[in-house]
Amino acid sequence: MEENLEQLAKSGASPIIKIAIFGPESTGKTTLATQLAEYYKTVWVPEFARDYLQEKLDSGRGICDIDDMLPIAYGQTKLENGSALIANKYLFCDTNLLVTKVFSELYYNFCDSLLDKAARAHQYDLFFLTDIDVPWEDDGLRDSPDGRETVFEVFKQSLIDNKKPFITISGNKETRLKKAVAIIGDLTMALQMGFSSLDFLQIYEHGIPLENLKDQLRIYNEGILKSVLVSPATLNHGIVQLSNADFEQKAAYFDANKSKFKLEKFVPASGAASRMFKFLTAFLNEFNFGNESINAYINRKKDTELSLFIIGMDRFPFFEEVYTKLKEIYPNFDALDRDYKNYYFIKLLLSPDYFDFANKPKAVLPFHKYPLNIVTPIEEHLHECAFYAASNNKSKLHFTVSENHQTQFENIVTSEKGKIEKKSNSTIEISYSYQNKKTDTIAVDLNNKPFRNENGNLVLRPGGHGALIENLNNLDSDIVFIKNIDNVIQNKIQRNSFYKKALGGFLIEIQKKLFVYLDALDNPEFDSESIDEILDFLKEKLSIKMTPDFHKFKLKNQINKLKEILDKPIRVCGMVKNEGEPGGGPFWVRASDGRLTLQIVETLQIDLNNTEQLKILASATHFNPVDLVCGLKNYQGVKFDLKQFIDPNSGFIVHKNNAGIELKSYELPGLWNGAMANWLTVFVEVPLFTFNPVKTVNDLLKQAHQPL
């Protein structure tokens, strides 16, 4: 036998893809290898050891021993190299030298250095680790079914230790084949896209579809088409202006009809509070403690935020707790110089060993001080939920959270929910969801090549709040209120809730009419005389104008077109007067097909090099406070698939930083921007006091967050 352990190198423009079937004895390796070879019309590499050891046993030379390991390795290498020369695109190896190495170490506590080196060096595009969930079969050569779990873990660890890309294959033989074929298809695409096997494994474990990454890389190279603003949406030109009497009527209509619906409140709450304390973090990093005064730092950095924080320090809801802890740590704290007091206060506030506020979610931070207690945004949302998102004395509140933060949410909910339920005479059902990892996006360098971190791994980043459309899509409620975690108010919950009810009543009224029209359009007796009424409704209530040639269509085509327009999820969005807050606003936008639509547009979606677009942007009269009521079911009571109404071309490319290196990141179409671009949309002006976001800690000093 030729004594060669060198693996045949890949060659040619289209090298074969090698898959190693790896695992303990009697785990279905041969079955899977033969199935895959048949499926892909190629060859597979059988296990050399089987025939070798059978011949040894039959010739009376005994059973396997340590001296057989190298001959088996030589024979296996020869079989594999020969098969590689005739393989059709793929080669499936029933076993490989790493299996031989593991058995040698497992049974003889020794592995020849030649075998060890070759086993580590042999490369495969992927390993399938076959699970032990199939019955053990005795073939006369196999050892014993005892200790299968232990042996399986040894095999698995060998793949990990040798940094081999592997995926565990479980189930019956049909399930295994189906899963393996799907994986091989994705692996093939990944390799064709220029990714390595380890890249593919990272992508696979994230659950990101390869087609998504392909689209994202295309977007980086081609850019994103900017929104074409036609004009800002203004009062009575895209934004409905209601009188006090109108608001009263809408709120009363909501209360009278809410028992017919399943209501829910949806609160995006995934983020940490790091931005809230960004200027304080910068202060701790850049202040020359002991060599300059805080006032000198403020002047040097022109840091008006720090000045405001210090002036208003004793008005923060967390002041007393931090101050008490400081006196506990520093018994002479009150005697310290003022600069020392302020410095230690900020340091303790952000210290991971104490309050660690910058690394906690906003939801759990103390926001409001009441006479008897201090409350967090979670508690304020619980109160609000009971006020306007309850029907039949039941309400549902859904938080999107980071997985590592959920316990902090649960602790507050456990402590406070019962008190609020008792006070409101209602029950509140709490649920949580995470931003799905499969919605993460790939980062690229400034040349649009996949960005890698210091370990050589791809950088896959959360896809922004647009990813939450999947979380919203998983809810089973009829009507959902959406509001950000930091947009809460102190003391005026009833007044604030009144406007939420009014928006809800507005939605129910419009939706009721929509459903009547859709039912009528389903009726075979529907006649053309009703068309004009529907067209007036579209124009007056939904700001949708049909093209002049609509009336040239046959009645059947008119009906189909109206169904297409009307049978969509609907959102009623509160809009406040623009007072310079950063963020999106309501605009009339020209779609790619020429239609004018109402959209919430972010600055990043606009061509800032276009002076006309900048003028339109600057002339916006209103701002989006993320105050939405959504109807998620159609006229037949069936949930819409919200993913079907996304504008895939309305994402964002943003510049980020990783370990000091600039990169580009793609964010999915925003939840209330492109993710809802093809919904029916109504904008309604609401009072400015309903919008009270906390973007920096100093916002807690505003009147809306202070005691009466």
C-alpha cells in the first residue's frame, strides 16, 4: 500500500465541495453518505477500515489494535484522493482521518504523530456530525452501545478543538437527508459568494438567509434609492386636524366598541441607556481629575449638558439613592469640595460596581418621583396599558427586550403588576420577545467588502428597529398601540390616555367602513354605482387618489384594484408640531410607480445633496413621535402577514465604528418607516404634551418628568 497521508488539493475553476460525515460508530454515517451521493449524482468515499478489519478478522489475524491505525489512515487517504478525481461537484466522505485519530486516542490513549498531523491538516468544506438518536446496530465489528453519549461528546469536542466547521445532523434518515440537502445548498451559495466555511457556519448559526446577505451586499455596492419628497404633510393636506369635540367623540367611540376587539400595547424596549449618559461617560474619560476644575472642563469642552446636569442634580429621581450610597462609601462626603462631590456622584452613577446606569435598559431606570415612590418606564407603561389598552377588564402589554435584560424587566413586573391591576380593576398579560438574530445584517468596510473583527469573524449587527416588524407580526391581537419605552409622562396619564383612545376610535371607525366596502366588493351583485362612494372614501379618509384612467377599466378590474388598495393593514399615527426634535416626519412621497403616498421619512432616507429636497425637509411642520394605533387583521378576521407590506428598498446605510475602525452597517426599513410603507396610513395631529421622550438624562429635568 502506498504510504501517503497527503490530501489531494483542490484545483480548477470549480473545485469540488467536500463534506465529511463524522461521528461515532452506528450513527448513520454510511446511510447519509450514500443518500447524498445518490441525490447529487456523485461518488462517496466508503470506510476503508471496515473492509480492512473484516479481512484481518477473517484471516485469523485478530481484531483491531494500535498497529492498524496508520494502515487504515493510508487506505482511507488513498480512497478519498481517488474519489476526488471523479467526483461530480461534491464528494461525500463516510469517514476521514479525524475519526481514525479520535478512535486511536479513545481506545489506545495514543495517536501516531503522522496520523495526528494529517488528521488536523485535512480540510473539508463542512463536517456533518451524526447524532446518536438512531438505534445502535451490531455488525460484528462494532464495539458496544454502552457509553454512546460520552463517545459522542468526545467526537464533538475533537471538532471544536481542531476548529473544524460542523453542523449536527439528527432525526430519521429522511429528515437527515432533507436537512443536509438544505444546508449543502446554502453552503454552496456561501462559497460562491466568496465566504469561507467558517463564515458560512457563523451565518448559519445566526439563521440569516443567504439571499438576505446577497441583497445587502448588493445594496452596499449599488446604494439605496432615496425617498423623493414632494411636500411635507401639513394640516388638512395629509394631516387630519380634529377639534376638541372630535377627540371627545373618537375617544367615546373607542370606549363603546373596544370590547369587540383584542387589544395590545407594543413597546420597543431593547436598547441599553448608553446614549442617555453619553456626555457623562465622555466626562469621566476626558476630565483631568485633580488638575482642572469641572468648570474648566465645561469651558474647555463647551459642555452645556454637563453644566445642566450638575445644576439640576438634586431634581433627578435617583438623586437621593446615589447620595445615600456616597455617604455610606465616603463618611466625610458632605465635607468634600463641590467638584469632588460632583465627580464622585457621576462616577458612582455609571460604575459597573454600583448603579451602572449606562449599561442598563432605559426601561428599568428611575424616571419619575412621586410622593410615595419612584417609578420606572415599565411601571408607567403598565399604568397606561390599563387605562387605554384594556377591554373586558383585560389588557396585554408586549415588550421587545434584549435577552440579557429580560430578568430585570420581570423583576419590576413581578413587584408592581399586582398593585396596578388592583388599582385599575383589570388584569395585565405581559409578554416579551427578542429581536430575531436572523434579521441581523452584515457590516462592510469602506470598500464594501465584508468587515471582520480582530478574530477574523464577520461582523453581523442588529438590523435596527425595522427588524421588529417580525415581532409585531407574531402578535394575535386585533388592534395594537405602539409607543417607545422612553415616551412616558408623569402625573398626566389619564389626559395622555384620552388621546390614545381617540386615535383608537379613529382607527375603528375607518376600519369598520373599510370592511363594509370589502364585503360589498366580494358580493357578486356589486354594481358600478357604489364605486364613486368608495373612491370618495379613499380620497377623503385615506388621502388616496385614483389615476384618471381608473374609470376606463372594466368593472371586474376596478373591483380587483379597489380590493388590492383596501385590503391592507392600517395605521393611525399621531403627529405633533415640529419643535426641532431629531427624527422622522410626515411627508408626501412619490413612489417608484409615480403614486403619491403618505410616509414617515427619516433624514437618512433623503438625498441631502439635493437642495430642493432639503427645502422640503426644512419646511416640515410636524414630527413623528412614534404614537401609532394599528389594525392587524383583515375584513375576514385573518391576520395580515405584515412582511408582505414592507418596502425593501427603504433601508439605511449608516457609518459605525468597531475597535476604532470605521465600517458601514445596513439597517432594515424602519418599523414605522419602510416596514409599514405599504400600509393604509392616516396622520392625526395630537397635542405636543403627548410626546415626552428621554433621549438624554437631562430630559428628566423637563416639566413632563418632574413632580407637580
